[in-house]
Amino acid sequence: MQMVKIDNIELGEFPLLLAPMEDVSDPPFRALCKKNGADLMFTEFISSEGLIRDAAKSLKKLDVFEYERPIGIQIFGGDIDSMKKATEITTLANPNLIDINYGCPVKKIVCKGAGSGILQDVPKMVRLTAEVVKSTHLPVTVKTRLGWDDASKNIVEVAERLQDVGIKAISIHGRTRSQMYKGVADWSLIAEVKNNPRMHIPVFGNGDVTTPEIAKHNKDKFGVDGVMIGRASIGYPWIFNEIKHYLKTSTHLPKPTLNERLSAVKQHLELAIKWKGEKLGLLEMRPHYGNYFKSIPHFKEFRAQLVTANSLDEIENVFFKIENSSDLFSTSV
């Protein structure tokens, strides 16, 4: 197989990408995904309007670290001038690439003509993309969906037109905006984009890649250049190395032990506190605990303690109790 490249960024033969996810793919979580095999990662999506206003939350999301590279910063917005200015600001943060979000289906984003809302106005989508490309020396990529609804699955045409104005790769979620996250992702149209003889940039597939077997099936059947993984990585950064191992050997890596899960949580928490301070770090870790210990019997009580603890000392006390729980460690993970 050939090396997959976005412009001059080498990603290996079949790269695994961490999807940009709001309130999930921040630097602490990305660190664990990188450690566990992610080849290219993206920040949470950042509002172009927020960047222009110097909104603290938006600016904080520009943080990228050397150990994360290659890393893409994802921006969104429906106003062309704002997106141009946001691109200039983002370029100064020195990521490896800039990604445009044309995929988010959330109503408050869509109603502003941003995210997947712009799929209702493809000519504007093309103009906006062209202006972003002109506003930076960095490679520009796009994440989008198959179309607005079943009547407008125009991704083959859209991908061509975005390539023509200079994007260097495209990631496609196999659902329409109308579907949100319901139903089953349709990879056949992603394959049509990849197999279009006019396309020469990498095409990455996204949607419902939850196991190594599915990743291999989608690679073999649809011919994509790589896969982007979102929800399956939440609380489970091991998915990347598990897929890589399976693609090479057709065998499975052992599942992470309870000790390995606990070690990952501790590292995630430590990085969260280092990045955002103790108060915010503790608060923003709360949604993650249940995901790291999903489906482990007898964990409910510990989870309740973790999400209500208000200090690092309290959290560490719960960790100690988990480590010394015979109920948990007598259960196979």
C-alpha cells in the first residue's frame, strides 16, 4: 500500500483519525489517543465568531502540543469574512492543518448556516472553502456529511468542487444532517467519492466504526484511505491500537485490564488539571469516568462517588478504594 499524505504530512498506509468531538477531544483526551495509536487528531470545533471576539473558551481550544503532531484545528462558522479572520488566527497557533466543520448537525450551529447547515447552500460552501484556503499557508481539510437529507445526497459533487478550490483531504460521515446520529452510516456513497476518478486527495470514512472487524470490513469493501473514529474512542482510547493490530494480524489484542483503565483515568485527570487547573479539571472529568469503566459490574457506586467528589483528595481516595475492591478485581474485564 502507498503512504497516505495530506499535502506533505505523512500518515502511514491506513491512518486512523480521532474525530473532533465537542467536550471530548481536548488535549488531555488527545494525549491518551495519541499514546494508543491515533495517527491524526483534531481539536474540538472552534467558533470563528468566538475566535474573532477573543472569547477565552475559544482561544483555549487553540492549544496544541508538540507530542500531538500531526494535529488539525477545526473551525466552524457561516460567515465568510469571519471564517477568513478565524483562519488567520488559527494559523498563528501553528497546527499542521486547518479543518472546516461542515458536519455538525446540532440545531444551534445549523440555524446559523454553519456546520452541516451549509449543506443547504453548496455554492456558498464552495466560496467559503476557497476563501479559507486562500487565508492560510497550511493545508485545509473538510469534514462533512452525505448531504442535508435523503433528497440531497450530493457528496460526490461536493467533494469534487471542494477539491477544485484547494482542500487537501476530506472526511465524510456516512449520514445526512436529517439523520443526526440515527440509523446506520451508509459507506457506499463514501466509496463513490473515493472511487471517483477525478478525486486525488485522501478520502476518510467516518460513522459506526466501533470494532476492529468493522474497520477492516470498511477498509476492504469501500477502499477508503483511512477511518475516522469518534464515539467508539470515548473512554476507550485503546481502539486505535486494537484496530492496527487486527489489520496486521487478524487477531485481537487483550482488552485493557481494570488496572490499565484506572491508570488511563489517572493520567487523563492529571493532564486535565495541568491544562485547566484543579477546579475545572475535576469538573470536566466527571462525564468521562462512566465511559472508562463502562460495563464493569459493581462499578456504579464508585462512579457515583467520582462524579460527586469536589477535591483531588476525594478523587484519589475513591481511586484507592477501587484498587482495593475485591469485587471489581475478581471480575474479568
